[in-house]
Amino acid sequence: MWTMRSERVRLKLLSSLGLRDESAFYPLSVGGLQAIDAALEYVTAAGVPGDYFEFGVYRGYSFWYAEQSSRVFADSRMRFFGFDSFEGLPVVSGEDRKAGIFVSGDYRCTLEDVQGNLTEHGIDWERSHLIKGFFDQSLTPETRAEHSMSSAAVVMIDCDLYQSTVPVLEFIAGMIQDNTVFLFDDWRCFPREDQGEPRAFREFLASHSHWRAEPFMEFGTYGQAFIMHSSA
């Protein structure tokens, strides 16, 4: 937690001094990119069909990287869906707010800027899609039907907060299959188990007892990956 707060202070100081490029296209976590490679390689070797889903796109680097990496590791039929409010984090509530780590508007980058980043760096728009909206509003059956979403191979959850992770997991629940890989980019950013992504995932598994999560790898400073298996 203190590492996260220190990084926030450092970035704000750089921004105030004009030393930080707010529009730069770069990864926030190199470890996250390595986890994407490992996940794509795993699902390909295991013969897991389906698409890549990313929740929390920010400037789009990891989303772009996943599409590029898939050209080496994954089935060429894989599609890529990126979900974000493109307005930053929502108003933080509940136990997450007490930690004082995240605030509303963090990680804001407009849809137009993200599209520009991805286009400039050569993403394949034939199989890549960005969906705008806060998750409690955009993750609907209508969204699934509109894009014919049926199965998830890799799911990157980079939305930081418990309140954001809950609708993500409910949305993706019907698309999980044996050997789907979950990548939680902010698994260890809160100090307690009743906060953030761990709480949401624990509650999800409790209410979906036909699934169990096998630890796959730790990555970066805060990340944790799991492989999903049917308890049947």
C-alpha cells in the first residue's frame, strides 16, 4: 500500500513540474506484459478457444500488446475487447475508500486518445473493440449479444476497486471455461482481504461453487494470475 501511495506522489510531482508526459504510450507494469505472454501461450497450448477481455484499458498499451503478442502465441481467430469508462475511476466507496489509495478520475484517458494510440501503433481493428462506460452500466447482456461474446480465453482485470471488479466478474461468468486465465493486475494493492479485487473474487467463487481457481503466477508488483477449472 505504501508503495502505491509513494508512486502516486511521485507521478503527481512530475506532472506538476511538467516532467511527465500525460499522453505517453507506455506500460505501467512490465510484469503485466510478461503475464499476458504467459497467459496467451498457456491457452494456446491447452487448446482453449475464445477471446481476450481487458477491463481497465487506460491509455491502451497492454490491450495493444495483447493483440500484438497474440500474433505469436495465440489463435488468429481470437478477438480483443477492451472495457473502460475513459473517464477514470468512479467515486471510490466502501472499504476501498478507507485505504485512501485511489480517487475518482484516476487513470483518465479519453476514448479518442486511446483509439489514436492504438491506430498509431498498428492494432488490428478487424478483431479489436473498445467499449465505453462505467462497468455497472456497460457490462450488460445487450453488450454480449451485440458482439456475439461467448467464451473467454484470457481475462485481464485492471480495474483496481472492489466495486468495479464485482460487475466484471458477473459479466464474464457465463463465458468462463476450463483453463480460462484470469490476470488480476492489482491483486495486492490493498492491505486487507476485505478490499479490492481479492474480496470480489473470493465472493464470486463462493457464489459460483462450480468453479475453482488454481494459482498460476504472480507478476509485477501487485499482480496475481489464476487458471479456472470446473469443480465438476
